[in-house]
Amino acid sequence: MPREQESRETAEAVARRSYGRLVAILAARTRDVVGAEDALSEAFAKALVDWPGSGVPRSPEAWLLTVARNRMIDNDRRRRGAERAVDHLMLAAEELAASVAARTPIPDDRLGLMFACAHPAIDPNVRAPLMLQTILGLDAATIASAFLVSPAAMGQRLARAKAKIRVAGIPFRVPDSGDLAGRLDAVLAAIYAAFAEGWSDPAGTEAKRRDLADEGIWLGRLVVSLLPREPEALGLLALMLHSEARRGARRNARGDYVPLAEQDPALWDAALIDEAEALLLRASRMAMIGRYQLEAAIQSAHAVRRRSGCADWRAIEGLYDALGAITGSPVVAVNRAVALAETAGAAAGLAALDEAARDARLDDYQPYWAARAGLLARAGDGAAADGAYERAIGLETDPAVRRFLQERRAALWRA
């Protein structure tokens, strides 16, 4: 393999595998995430110039860290003046040199960086994008496209968040055990938000959003590897894997929407489902139930259909009861009503939807109206079902789902 190609491929592999680890180490003392990212970018650029001639170093990560750390020291000196001390950076450089000389593993501070990105001082709306950029190295334009905002707006949000980390001195560390649960929730929520953005492109036609689901799973795997005894981390990864396993069944060959109850289980990814089930089993042995474990268990009860031919609706109903008690979410209430209709009939499901509708937020929630339309149709009230379908169609933005609802509405009058 030519040295230039080997150098490029090695640099790409290191960026994928270790970008967040390198940024976390570089910024750990200074809290200067921007400076760390800039210095690391310069180090990668230098690698692509130097490595083809000198050969790929035995430890590419250590080489990149050394170059980036020196860049940060030089940049700091220029900013502060040659006479000003840069003790914190010099000390860090000495520690790195000692580590390289002793051939000890480079520390992994990514989890601490993730907790910094999800710190209470950071705007919740930017936590997921910030994590995607600092841990995975995604550029602002890619993140902006995935989250449906302009690149300029996303760039400003990310810049403000990084400035907040530096100015407020937000630490790059895992919280103490007493504070871990609350802060871990923020990390997991940010990861799930990233995954959900990718999951919202079911046809996989928008590459940037599809890749975002993969990145969310990658972050979930990272947290599980670093916190293997946290049941909610296991639960979140199981939930994402269960969802991702069904990606290929969400559209038929014509690109039409296929609801979960009508999907062909043979099209589900059995390997992902089996991995999710193993994660759930691990979490269940820790005797600490949380939101993500319950949501993953609901998906597991749906996945039973691949063997039995029928989802375990009684289990699903009970799990939604438990999830509703934890979250108080009207969305959970809608899903519970659908499950109840399967175990107790359409009338019972409609009564539960009426109860849920006391929450005004459901008035503009498409799945509520779609569920209501379906249950009204099952109950034989075509006129009311027609009105509910009309409302659901008006609220839906996905063309494939809108066509599905329109077909269901038209079918009311063909029966």
C-alpha cells in the first residue's frame, strides 16, 4: 500500500476511533474545547504531510496529541505574550511525554467530556449537537442539516456552549455517585435525541440523518463500555438497537409507510434484536428500573411477534402503565390506550384516549388523532373516524405517512 494512502487511511481511522478521546485530553485542564479542536485539526493536517515521508508512527494517537499539545502551547503563548507562563499546558505536555515514554495507554476522558456537554449550565437543546461535535467530530453543517436548523445558527449555538464550558470552568469528570443519576439522565437524553433525529428519516433517504442514528448508537455503546454497571445506559442502547432493527421494515418496496403491527418480522434484523435482548437481561439483574429499560422492554414485547406471530399486548399495556407512572407523559398515555384496545377492545381504548385528551398538548399531536381515527373505525363510527383522520392528515409532515392515513380514510367508505 502506498505510504500516502496508508497515512490517509490511518488518520481517518484514528479520527473515527479516537477524536473525542483526543479532544477530551487536550481540553481537560484548560476547558478550551475550541482551542483543542483547532489544535487537533492542525495536527491531523500535519500528519497527512509528514507521515507519507516518515511513515505512520507506532502510536498515531500519541503523535497527534504531542503535536496538538505543542500547538496549543504555542497559540497560548502568542495570545498571552512570550513572557507569560503557560504552566497548565506545560504540565499537561510533560505528563503526556512521560506517558508516551512509558508506553502507557492514553487515558480515555470522553465520558467526562460527555458529562461536560450535558452539564446543567448548557442549554438542553444544544447538548446533543455539542456531544456529536466534540465526541465524534461532526461539523456544524452536518449537525445543522440533521437537526433542521441553519448552519450559521447551529454554529453560533455550539460556539456559545463551548464558551460556557471554558468561562464557567465546567469540569470534565464523571459526577460523584450521589449526583451521577441525575447527570447521567442528561447524557442519555442527549444521545437519544441524536438517535431520534436519524430515526425520523425512516426511508433512509437523507444520508446525514440516517448516519446520525448510527452515531447515536455508537455513543450509546461508548457509555455502556465506560459505565457497564449503569442499567439505564444498557436500557437506552437496547431501545435504540430494537428500533434500528426494524428500519428495513418501515417502508415497503414502493416506499410506502408500514406501521409496526403490519411489518413483516422476517425483515427485522435478528442480530440487533438478540443484542438488545441480552442488554435488557443484563440491566434486569441490577434491580433498578428506569424509563429506557421500560421503553426497551416494550419494544421487546413487540419483537415477540417474530416467534409467536403476535405481540404480547398484556405485557405492553402493563409496561406502559409503569412508564406512565414514571414520566406522566401524554404520549405514553396515547400508546397505553392503543395497547388497552388490543386487550380490552376499542371502546376501552377510546375511553383511555378521552382521558388522555385532557392534556391540551395532544390537540396538535398527530399520533393521538391517528390512534383515535383507527379505534373509531374499529368501533364502527365512520363519521367520527373520518374527522379524526382529517385532523391527523393535516398534522402529518411525512408524505409516506400522509398517504397511508389518506388510504385508511378512503377505506372507511369502501367497507
